[in-house]
Amino acid sequence: MQKVGYFKSIHMKIVFIYILLIIIAMQIIGLYFVRELEQTLRENFQESISDRVSLLEFSAREEIIKIRNEEDLTKEQSLRSILSGLNSYDIKEVRVIDARYQILATSDINNQSIVGQRSMDELVKLSITAATEQSNISLDETRNRIWILATPIIYQGEVVGSLYIESNIENVFGQMNEINQILAGGTAVALAITIVLGILIAQTITRPISDMRKQAQAMAKGNFSRKVRVYGNDEIGQLAIAFNHLTNRLQEAQSTTEAERRKLASVLANMTDGVIATDRKGRVILINDPAIRLLRIPREMVLNRPIISVLGIDSAYSFEDLIHLKESMNLDLSTQERPFILRTNFSVIQKETGFVNGLIAVLHDNTEQERIDMERREFVANVSHELRTPLTTMSSYLEALADGAWKDDEIAPTFLQVTQTETQRMIRLVNDLLQLSKMDSRDYDLNRETVNFNQFFNRIIDRFELSKSQHVTFHRMLSDTAYYVDIDTDKLTQVIDNIISNAMKYSPDGGNIRFGVAVKENMLTVMISDEGMGIPTENVNRIFDRFYRVDRARARSMGGTGLGLAIAREMIEAHGGSIWAESEEGQGTTIFFTLKVEMDEEGEWD
């Protein structure tokens, strides 16, 4: 977690806000105090001037309206005498002007030259014409503020003159400056004290929060052993107690979650089925190793990719289609080398509100099951077909006999012979099926006995050679060495009979059938080779499948059930050996099978 700078910390913010609030409060108080004080001082100053002007106005009016004798002083001299005693610190100059705007007297000794001149001051004119008191604050030649007051002199309702007073109000503003300086100094001291108090108060709030931040950082790293110190029982203290309780609960939840995660990881790792989990947008967020192996793609190419792309179904399905898919889906990943079918089941991850959080896909290798199902369907179809063919033939001939053909001495024996032949064919088919069923369920025992295989093999070949027609020739490549094997003679006789019968059926007139035996590494290998029509290379490995025929029409015409080589394979494998074929189309077929033998020396083909 990134460290918070001091000037960006909540501690600094609290101190700053606290100081800002104090400054704003002090400014509001200071402005109100200064404004009111200034107003009061100005009013007091103006009232003081106005009181003295009232007395002066009475004296000036008396002198203006006085009827004078020759012995009396002139009006100007009398007014000069009155004004001469008004010089003071706060009054700068007083002038007396008559109703015709003529200056009668001035208190300024250095400005006596204006006496007798006409006054051009606007305030004087307004006070005389309007008969009201006029005032204004302006600057003098020394840039000091002065308060100018023009008061009309009224006698019996008529304006007889005006008093013009310039008072030095700068002293009032000087006092205000001194008060402002005192207030600023007090504000600075108060701010200093406020900053110290703000820091202390902020620490009481931020220290527990800082502890909680450190604890949260430790928790993010998996350390739940730290506890937040409780400094008091206020809201911050209650928050610290709740945080410690939360830490304990998180520790318990984390332990439970970690245990469940390990269980889930173990389950996923040891599952034979593949598991893929997605988020709510269909992107892969989890995949186990079996799924990687089944899909045969690297893990880094799966994570964060859409599941429909990973499964290769993006052209046929969307993620929404998979959410509503109720049945399993088969994915055909077969190649030319081998088939490969995956059965995929989808399960939706939903909240209680129904909101879809993601999807779980379970992959199962269904190749073998599909092969078994296909073989089962093919087996049922073949059995049905193999049984239907003789039954249809028998039904047709029996219907003909029932319709009167039995009375015909030439046709009836033929029809009966065909019916008997088809019946025997059905019996052989049913017997072969019963035998395969027993071998599939392992419901049989091998009556083993030790025999000289060359003698045993020669007796079977002799039997076929005595009973065969003359269209093929037998060639034996057998040595006089005695090879002893532990076998069930009846079942192995059936195997060799089936192989020789097939060789004779498919051999052309004048063809050759060869028999050979060789021993190597305690395994006896038997060879039976014909010169028949052969088998295409791609079909050689299938001739041991049940009901498989390369040429079905010819095989049925020769009376085969298609189960002989399948029975042979089961019996040879029951003896611990193996059986296979080598063939080339048009060049004949060779069947090999092996049996265990006990001997000291290796044999070779004769």
C-alpha cells in the first residue's frame, strides 16, 4: 500500500481545517469589532464637533443679525474674535460665510486673505440653498483625512449664513490602526496556540486511525496477529474495538477460506475430469490440469479468454446459450490419428437473486464410451440383420411349402434343405453369441492340459486335408521339435478351425495355404497364410471385430456369421497370447497368434 504523505494525511487536514475555522471566526469577529469600533469612534468624534459647532453657530448668528453702532466692532472683527478661540487639535479651520457665499471670517491665521472672497465650496452652497447640514470626508494637502461640515445659520426660518468646519478625523483612523495592530498580534498569538492545540487534538483522532491503517496493511499481507490500541471509550475507541473484532473474524474466515481453497485445489488437481470456471462475462478464470491435458492447449492461452473460444464452439454457441443449456454437449476433437470425444456439462453459478456470476464446465473423456456405444449399436444392428436374413428366407420357403409346394416332389426337398441350412446357420450364430457373452462376462473355465503343439496342430491340419476339396494345397512348415503348451484343446481347436475355414473359403482354386510354427523368447508363434483376395490395409485391424466383414455379400453367401475371428481373439487372449493379421489386397492374408511355451532353445521357420 502506498504511503500517505504528511501534507496529504488526515492529520494535516484536521489541523488545517481547525486553523482555517479559527481564522475565519477571528476574521468575522475582528471585522465586526473593527467596523463597529470605527463607527463608534467616528460618531463620537462627529458628535463632539457638532456640539461645539452648535455653540459656535449661535454666536455667529448673533453677530450676523446684530444691528451695529459706529462704536461697535465690525461684523468681520467680531466674528474673527469669536473664531480666534477655536483653534484646537481636532479642529483645523472654521469659516463663517454669509448668505451671499462671502467669507466673513476664518480661524486660520495663515489664511486670512480669503476673508471677503466668495466661497466656491459645494458643501457650503448646498447647506445655504438646501438649509441642511452637509458633511464629507476628504484629503487635505498633506494626504490626511479631514471631516468637512457645512452647517446653515438660520434666523427666523431664513438662512443668513453657513459655518464651514474642517476637523482632523485622521486621529480617529490612527487609533483604529493601533487597535488593528493589537488585534493582529492577538490573532497571531491565538493562531499559534490554536496550531498547537489543533495538532494535539488531531493526534487524538488520527493516532487510532493510523494504527488501523497499519493493521489493514498487515492484514492485506496476511498478518492478523496485530491489534489496534484502544485509547478511549469514545466513538474512535468503539471503532478500534470493532476493528479488532473484525480482525478476529477475518482471521477465522481467512483460515476457513484457505482450508476450503486447499481442499478445492486438491479436489481439482486429483480429478480425472477437467473443470473450467468463468466470470459473469464468460472469461475463463480457473482451469485444472486435467482440463489442460484434455484440451491440449497451454494454460496461458486459456485464462481470460472466452470459454466458447477455448472450447472451439464460438461459431455455434454464445455464452448466453451455454447458460440456458440443460443437456450435456459432445465436443469432437478427433484427429486423423485417433478419435477424441469430450462430453461437456455446464452448470451456472447464481446468486440468490438470480444474478449469474459465472459458469462451470466439466469435461470428461467420452471417447471410449462413444466407441462402446457405437459398437453396441453396430452389434445390435448386425445381430438383427444376421437373424433377419435366415428368418426371412425360412419364412419365404415355409410359406411356399404351406401354399402347396410340399406336394411337389422336386421342389419340396430343396425348400426343406434350404430351411434346414438357414436353421443351422441361426443355431451357429446363436451359439457364437452365447459363447462371446460367456467370454465377455468371464463366465467360463479353461480346461488346460499340456500337449505337444506340433502333433496337436498336425492332427487339425490332417482333418481339414482329408475333408477338403482339391481346389487348394496345404504346405506345412513344421519342425519335428516338440513344443509343449498348456492349453484348452477344445477351445484352441475351435480357434484354428475358424482360421483354416476362413483361409479355405477365401482361397482361389489352385491356391496354397501355408502353416508354420516358430518359437522365440518362450513364445510360440503360429502362422496360417492363404492366397485369397486379401484385406485393404486400413481394414486389417478390424477383422477381429464382431460381425465385421470386408466383403459382406460374399461372406454371407459362404455361410459365415462374422464372429469366428472375434471368438478366436477372445480365446487366444484368455490363454495369455495375442493374435493379429498381415494382409495386402489381392495378395492373401496371414493370421498369427502366440502361446506361451517352455523350452531352452529358440526355433525358426522351416
